[in-house]
Amino acid sequence: MNIWTRRLLYAIGTVTAVVLLYAVVYQWGMSVFEAESITYVQALQVVVEAITTAGFGGHAPWQSTTLNAMVLAMNLTGVLFVFLAVPVFLVPLFREVVRSHPPTSTDTSGHIILCTHTARGDAFISELTARNQPYVIIEPDRDVARTLYDAGYEVVVGDPESVDVLEKANIAEAISVVADAEDDVNASIALSVRELDTDIRVVTLVEDPALATYHRLAGADQVLSPRQLVGESLARQVPSVMRTTIAEGVPIGDAIELVELKVEPDGELYGKTVRDLRNQGGHGTDVIGAWKDGEFTSPLPGAYVLDAGVRLLVAGPSARIQAFQEEAAATLGYAAPRAVLLAGYGRAGKAAASVLDGTNTSLTILDRDASDAVDVVGDVRDPDALKRAGVREAAAAILTVDDDTTAILATLVMRDLNPDLYIIVRANKESDEHKLYRAGANYVQSLATVSGRMLASTVLEDEEVLSFEQQVEIVRLPAGRLAGSTLHAADVKGETGVVVLAVQRGEETHVDIDPASFEIQKDDALIIAGMTENIRRFETSYLG
């Protein structure tokens, strides 16, 4: 029952009850004060005449003051009903008429259908918009759909589990469907999609990785678990825990690799500048950016000094990267065992713990729910619980809780208890990242941002996003207006901030590129790296 039906029924019920009650009282009043016996129907007629101000009834004038006052009250009640009808019915009805209404169908083609709107879906939409990729959101909540429609989103209101709604979203002309709702709903969406189209690509997201198998059985081509990814990524931010990060670079094609190097006070990299590294690596190795005190900087100026604790993101030919790692071997060894506090043992927390297992850490787990793996049971915001978990002795803390407000307060408490603690936090909303940094976090990773990049990496095939875990994107793009020019002449890095890692020309991948002499050709594809805004600037400058 919608709101207008409820309002109408309430109004009819109220008016009817008042009229019937007045009729009973009027019939009794005529008998007592006017000494005249009338039927209930006659009393009802007089009440209706009085309330509607159509007349005062055949019994007028009345001799008693009580009956006259009663009729006056009925007249005023009728006027009151009229005045109440204005705010209750007329004004809302007028607003409803002038309000925009989200469509129930679309004729968009070549689009990606995103089932329901979420914060992580919003990050994905930003990726799509930047690439001029059409999309349509199916949103079951009409008010949410109206808000999105007013904000300029492409949206269709309806139930994404419904075959009819999927057809109205023009699934026949779509290239992919992304199910981003609750785990059970996503499985149902996949089944509905497969009922209409057995070939379209279906991507679902799961909170519980154990359900991934059932999503695939329902028809999903790929199942993503962002919380698992974020938990693993957060664990790799713990200082001096570099085993997994260094040992496993991100391969980019057959010839290029992306790795993270950590600067230690006794290592060969310590005290050098980025210019020194570039001179050392020639044209084959590029420094994409660096983390320092939780802040990522890209591109790096040549004078950027590699102090202790700086972590470099470096890309280049696999052979050259291997040599670079060997030269920096002193920075890659294990540090002395360090105490790490893991606060919050949900899915992301478990993923973080699995990464830290077997490394040079002494891990203490704090959670509000008791389990075999939890060392201390308590609230992450409770100073006493944090003290019992060893926050004052810990070198680092990983905070993975479902509520950002809780995370902000817990960060404040941790920072107060241990000013030297390296605090790593998962933010559920991108908008809360800055609050967490102000609260004292050293490194914050947004679940929504990582999820959006994860979706982009999976769904976008024409522009491959090869690294969604870092704060950079590595994509493959056409040469566009760079054709006929060199990287040096176009000043690509200076103009956009991106680093060109390689040029694909036919079956060959050129990685040892001299920016001053290597000329870009029309059919070349460039593999570039940079922060999201740098990639967008490149697209605008050379492809838009």
C-alpha cells in the first residue's frame, strides 16, 4: 500500500468516524435539550449539512444554547477539514506533480547495467564516466532512484531481480551486468540475467567469499570479494612486513613488472634522490610514486629524497626490476619481529591476519566477539581493551571495522595511547578518508574506492586497469593525438603526470623507450601509470 492510499484511507476513516459520532450526539441532544425525538438518519442528515456548510438542517432554529453551540462546532469542524486537506493532500499532490520521476525503461545501448546503487558502485561509475562508457543503474528504491536521477545519473527504477525490469533496462543491448546488492540478491540477479541472455558477462560482488561458488552456479562469470582484497592490502602496509609485497610483483604483460620497494636506514637506497634512481635505471625503469607517512605522491620530482620508511612503486622490464631488487637487497630483508595489533576480526581482518601469518610480526587480535583466533575480547574504542591488547607496545595497528564513525573514534584513542603507533585503517566510505587521517591514521584505504577499481579492472576490457589495489591505475590506452610525436616533445609527464611504461606496437612491446627519439605511431597502444586524476588528464589531453 503506497503513501497516497494510506492517506486517503486515513482521511475517509477519520471523517466518517467524526460524522457518525456527531450524529449520535445530535440525536441525543435533540431528545434531551429540544424534547424532540428524531431518527438517526435524520440526525445524520443535519450533521452532514452542518459540516459541509450546505445548510443548517430543517430543525433550525434551536431553542437551547447547547444545540446551537453543537451546530456551530460542526460548522467549524467542516472548515477545519478543508484546511487540513490542503497540507495533507493538495500541497503533497502538487509537489508530486512537479517532482521529477525516474524512468522505468531506457533505450541506452552498449551499456553496463549496475544493479542497485552503493558507495562502491559510485566509485565504479566514476571510472565509467571518465571513459565515456554508458551505464544504467537499476534501483529498486524509488526515492533513491529519484535522487540519483535528479543528480544526473542514468537510472531505471525497478526490481533488479525481475526479468521484466532487466528487459526494460535494455539488457539485450548491454555489454555487461554488475550485481552489487546483498549476497543472496546478487545470486538471484544472476539467475534472472541468465534467463534472458546466456552470453552477456555477469559480475557479482560478495561479502562472504564462501558464497562465491553459488554465485558461479547461478551464472556469474566472475565473483569479486573486495573486503578480502582490502584486508590483504592493509596487511601489506605494515612497516617492515615486505615479504609478500616484494616477492610478488604485479606482472604487466610479458615484459613489465610493478613492485614496491621499501627504504631502510641501512639500505643502498637510503639518502638517494629519485633522479639518482632514474640515472641508475636508464630508460627501462620508472618510479611511479612513493608513500611517506600515509601520503602517496605521484609523479615524484627528481629532487625527492628517499628517507627511511619511504616505499617506492617502481615499474620496468622484469629483468631490470630483478636486478634493482638485488641491488637493494639490504632493504628487502626481514626486520626484527614487531608487535602488530589487529582490531576487528571480520572478513577483512581475517584476510589481513592470513597475510601476516608467518611474517616477522607478533600479532594480537582484538574483537568484540570471542573466537579461537581472538586474543582479547573488547570494544576497539575502549582504552582498557586496547591496553590489554598491547597497543602501547605495538609498532603498528590495523583497524578493520564496519562503521567509519567507530573507526574514527578508535583511531583517536589509539593515537592518544601510543603517539608512535603506525595506524592503518580501512574506510568504508571514500568521504571519511580525510577524517581518519585527521584523527591520526597513517594510512587509510577506502573500501569503496578499491571496490570501484576492482570492478573497473574486471569489467572494462578495452582499457585494462591492471592495478586496483594501489593508489595508482595502470591502463592500456590508444595513442590518440600523441601519434607522430615523441614523449619528450609532447612533455607527457609534465603535462599530465603519468608515466609511459611501454608501447605496444603490433606483436612487440617496447619497454626501453628513449623519450626524445622514440616516435609514437597511430596504431600504438600505450601502457601508462599514474594516479586517477593523472589518467583522466591524459585522456582529456590526448583522447578526449
